[in-house]
Amino acid sequence: MEVEIVAGLTGLAGLAVGLATGLAVRVTERAQRVVTPPTTPGGLPPGVASVLSVLRSSAVVVDREDRVLRASSAARAFGLVHGDRLLVDELLAMARLVRRDGEIRETEVQVAPARGRVRGEGRWFAVRVAPLGTHGLVLVLAEDLTEMRRVEAMRRDFVANVSHELKTPVGALSLLAETVESAADDPEAVRRFAGRMQHESVRLTSLVQDLMTLSRVQGDEPLPELHPVSLDEVVVEALDRGHVKAGAKGIELATGGEDGLKVRGDEELLVTALRNLIDNAVAYSPENTRVVVATRRADEAYAEINVTDQGIGIPPGDLERVFERFYRVDPARSRQTGGTGLGLAIVKHVVTKHDGQVTVWSKEGSGSTFTIRLPLLNPPAGGDPTPRTRTAQEATP
């Protein structure tokens, strides 16, 4: 009997131990589930989505199957992601390497424009790829470098073009100085070469002046002081500065249109822009022709200044590029006319600084019309302005 009692007690003890062990295992499993960080419905650890939403860079998170769990709107707009797939093969390969060895990787990639978008050379990105947690997630951060690359390219081109343009007059002055020295006993030769030296020095001065003006107006900073400006006075001053060049070719300068229009701006810059258009018209017009400068109210909010010549015109393929710095439709002819290649670029930047627009119409063999469009200071209400045409001599006070 005692043996049976002992056996029963031993069985009960074993049962209790078994129940206790099972309970301990349950408690341990539950504790482990509590310790494991929860994830959001999208598969991201809590807080990660909030952090990604405030990043300036394009952000993409991919899981262990290379599916995109989250992508910023910029990443989709730039064509890095479509649906739940990372489209750039190079980035996908980097993500797989990072997932495998856990090392952070950085590189620069060029992404071609997506189908249906504006044609171009694509965009450049500085990319950083890093592991995100311990569940095979990978974070891809891409910062757009396209604008920085474009500015750097423009700066390199500008420096190269300036160096090339300065080399010509400086080299000519050096050569002419040597020639004058060797011809010291020939007064006629000295006078001739001295005249050439003066011509090259004027050309060099014009180039430096245009560079200074362009540097002033091509930045993003607004003009410091704007005042009411009469377009009548701008036209008179610009024509007065263009008399010498026009008179040398027998070209008549005439004005017309509506008087009394005013804009808010920098008078000196507006005069410079209009003078550049007049000089351009005179330079590319045959002798004994006419250049007309006309002002008019285009609508209730804008005024226009038109410069029309009877020159050689501009080929259709060059119309979109004539306002680029140092761009010349005919480089050989431009150098003969003494142009710096910056005049129309200055016009564009000056007009842009005044919240305006400059356009060009041209037909080869028939001439060109450049139009400056500027916001009116006080749009005239009512009235019956009478357009009239007058010569530049009549316009000069």
C-alpha cells in the first residue's frame, strides 16, 4: 500500500513539473513576442516612416524580396520607382550587396528620363544605400545633383568662352605693339598700327564692360533699387548712343508708337538693353536702310518696345539660341562687326530682372524684330493715344 501511495505521489509531482514547464515555455514565448519590435502595416519599424517623410533626399525602402515598401513622391517623380519596383538596375544591385554584407555604399548615378517626359540627358543623383534594421530592409537615399552639374558646366563653358574672347584682342594688341616698335622710323606705319591698337583696345573695353554688366544681372538676386522709368526717355537715350554707328553706315534711326508709357525698373539697365538691340540691328543691316524703335501698350498690364531692322535675318534653326552667351549666328561676320557675343544675353537677363520677356521674329533676307515686353507702372485707363512715327533727330531733346 505504501508503495502505491509513493507511486501516486510521484506521478502527481511529474504532472506538476510538466505543467509548470509548459507554462514557463508559454510565458517565455509571450515575452519574446513582446520584446520583438512591432512593425507597421507597410512592413516598416515604427517611426521610420515619419523620419523618411521629412528627408530632403528621395527615399526608398526595399524588403528582402526587393519590393519597394515605401518611396517618397520625389523618388517616383524622378523615375527611380514605379509601383513596388526599383527601376534603376545599379541601385537594385547596390541594395542586394548591402543586404548581403551590411556595409553602407555610396555612388553617383545618371538616370535616364522616364518615357513620356521631356527629352534630355537625364538626371544625376548622389546615392547612399544602407541597411535598415535586421529584417533584410534596405534604405536608398538619392540627392538630385542635376542643377549643380548644370551650373558647373555653365561655369566651365563661360570661363572657356571668356578666355577665348579675351585672347583675341590681347594677342592682337601684343602683336601690334611689337610691329609699332619695329616700325618706329616709319610715321605712317606707326599711325596705321596705332589706329588698329585703339580699335582692339575699344573691343577689349567693350568685352570687359559687357562681362561686368552680365555678372550684375544674371544672378537670382533682385535689383536693389527700382524707380518709375519713362520708356520715352529710355528710347531717346538708347538712340543717342547708337547715332555714331548708324551714321557710319548711312542707316536711319526712327521712332514711333505711343508716348507716355512708364515702367518700374533700372533706367540705366533698360537703356543698355535697348542700345544692345539697336547696335545689333545696325550691325546686321545693309547700308542706307532703316531701323525703327517703337513703343506701344500691348494690353492693360504690359508695354512693348519693338526694334525692327531690314537686315539679313536669322535662320529658323538659330532663333532659339540667339540669346545664349557668346552664341553667334555667323561668327566670322560677328567679329567683323566688333560684337562681343554678349549683347543679346544681357538683353535677356535685364528684361528677366524686370519681370518681362524678350522675343524675336525674323525672316532671312527680310530683317528681324526684337520685342521687349515689360509690366506697366500705371496701366493707362481710357484715352485715345495716337501712334506716330518720327525720326531719331526729332526724338532727341
